[in-house]
Amino acid sequence: MPSNPIQQRIEMMAEKWEDIKKKKDARIIHIRCQPGEDDMVDTFFSYMVGTDSLVNDIAFHFETPCTDLKNFGNQLLNELDQYIYIWNNTGNQPGIPFVAVDWISNRQLTPDNTVLFIKNFNALAEKLNLPDGICLVAIIKKTAEVKNLISWLKSALDAGPSQKVRILLYDRFDRPFMDELLHSPLAPLVATLPVNLDMPKAMEQIAAMGDPNDPATEYRQCFVKMMNAMAAGNETRSEACGQECLALAMKNLSRDPYWITQVVMVYIALANDKIRYKNKEKVNEYADKAVETAEASKNYFGNELAAHLLAQAMMFRGTIRFMYHRYPESHADYRIAFDFYESLGLVALAIEASRMCGESALKINQKEEAAKVLAQGARMAKRMEPMAVIASTHAGILELLLNMKYETAISMEEMDEIARPVYGEDWIRAVGNWKKVPDREQMKRWEEQPA
């Protein structure tokens, strides 16, 4: 059995797959996983097409989302054609036996796109002359368009996948969209592969795999236990593991000054956890300790690393103070964080610190100070590529400036000069909608803008 906990879980899924695919009537197999296991299921899908996999089936990943129901089958067939073309034109690869696939899709079989894909996939399975027990598998990876996908799967089953064909996808116990098929007359054609991979346990096992004589191994185990306890909502265990992490980090600090960064991170994690339990006193205590520890790091590190750590701690404490309406104090923390991030050249982080510093100043009616720091943040866009600016909270700075008297700090002409190359001609409207998810047309316009 493999010693790697991740590999163990992947191979366990492979064994379950081998069993369930043998179900005589099953044409669709769906893995039902726990919340938070999506990445592992995706890893298993990748494992299925690997050369060193226990799975001997021929699997194809289909990445197209089912947004266009009428054309979805045709889109899948386009992907299949591309896979076959790439395989046939790549030639021999080290360690991979190469036999050209003498098959091309037939687009004339039927005008129905769904039936067209299934008939072609059946034909490919027949052409490959697969041995007994080996299937041709269509892995549907994009499952967000649930309503369309269920409708397509029903049509796909009606089209009659052959005994050599399996359609594979996944849902979750907290998002069991495949229940609609399981409760329909088509249920006998659908098989469920339930998994509980216990990823928190896997992370603890991985953390324990290091050198037992290395202090980092013991600490890593403890840290993962703390994070797992936090995720499970176990306050008592979170606190106990957190204190153990702090003790281990402080114990090792004399040997390696970099342990102080772990002390800061644990204090931040503990403060975040206490927010859940509305323990305001502990939240503030741990946020203060994070800053105090970061300030002490100047005794161990050069200016740059200490500044980065202190900026991170100040940014965090500023957010806590802002959340608790302690605006004068949050303004001070954000201002320090901004100055550090700007001096370090960490532009995206400086932009966010500028925005929150400005927000805090406005909360205490310090409009002149707000305009000043927001203008500094707005100008930082000149130091970034347009798409990086869009991905930051820069638009939030412009929105704040547009909603206040800012002319003493930055002119409208300068703002236009900054914003137009990033957001386009109608930049004021774009900035006003910055918190909304951009539509496809907006994304296309951004992508088409010259660098």
C-alpha cells in the first residue's frame, strides 16, 4: 500500500471505480463526495488518464460547460475530435505505447447534437475493440450548469450509450443534483460511487511524514490539527492546539529566527477563529499580539522581511478594528500598512491598504486625509499592468474619490488619465459596478485592451 495518504485515497477511489463500472446497466457513474473534496475528485480524474494509473480504461476529459444545451453534444464532439487529432499527430512518447487511432467522427449520423455525440462515442468504443472489462469513459468536468446538465444526461441515456461506454461526473452530499436522475425512471442506468476521503485526517498524516527529529514536523502536525479543529468548529481544541503551536514556535525561536513568522500567523489564525464565537476580547487580544510579535521581528530580521510581516499584522488588526467600529485606530493601522507595502513595492496590497485607510478616515470625517491617501493609492495603478489593476481593489479607490470632494488631492484629468487605459472609455460606470461580477462582454473588452 502506498505510504502517501493522498495516493492511498486516489487508489481507494480507483478500486471502487473498478467495482462500480462493472454494473451491467450502469451508463452514468457519479462520484458523490463530501464538501471540500472536490479537488481530490478532480485529481482522481487526472489520475485516470495517467500512464501509471491502476485504471486501464480509456478516459477523456471534457472541459466544456453545459451552458448551451442545444449545442453541448456538438461541443463535446469537437473536443473529442481534437483529442484524437493530437494523439495521432504527437507520435511516439517515451514510455507510452503509440498506436494511431484510425477513426474520425461522423457528423452526418443525426441532426440531434446529443444523439450525435453518443453515437460517435459508441462508434469510437467499437473501433478501439476494447478488451473485456475495459470501458471508454467520458468525464464531464464542468457541472455548474446543473439544470442544463441533467437535461442533457437524460437525453444522453435515451440515446443509448453502449455497454462499453461510461459517462463519469461528480456531485456532493451537500449538493446532490444527481438525485433528480436517481429518482427518475432512468435510475437503473445511473450508479453512485459515494466517498468519504477524510481530508482533514489526510492532512494530519501528511504533516507527520517529515523527519521526526526536525522541529518543523511536530509543529506542522500541531498546526494542521489546529486548522482542522477550526474548520470543524471545535473552539476548545482549536485554542489548545493554537497554544501548543505557539509554545513550539517560541521554543525553536532561539535556533531559527524565522519561527517568529509562525507565531504571528498563529495569532492571526486564533483571532480569526474567535470572531466566529463573538469573543471580542480574545479577537482584539490576539490581533494585538500579532502586531507586537511582528514589531519584535525587527530584532531578528533585516528591514524588508520585518516590514512585510509588520504590514501583514497591521493590515489584519486594522480590519479587526474597522469591523468593531474603532475607526481612528483602524485608520492608523491601515496607514502604517500602506506605507510599508508601498516601500516594499507590493502594489496590489498597498492599493487595498490605501482603500481601507481612506474608508476609515471617511468614517471619522477626515476627508482631507482620506483624499490624500486615496489619491496615493489611485496613482499606484501606473505601476501595474491593466489586468492586474482590474484584479485589485483599485476601482474601489476611484469610487470613493468620485463620491467626495477630492480635487485638492488629485484632479479629474489625472483620474481620467489613470482610469481610461484600465477600465475603458466608460470607466466611471465600470468603477461604479466594481463589486459586481463582470459579464462576459466586459471581460472581453478588458482582454482586448492594449497592454
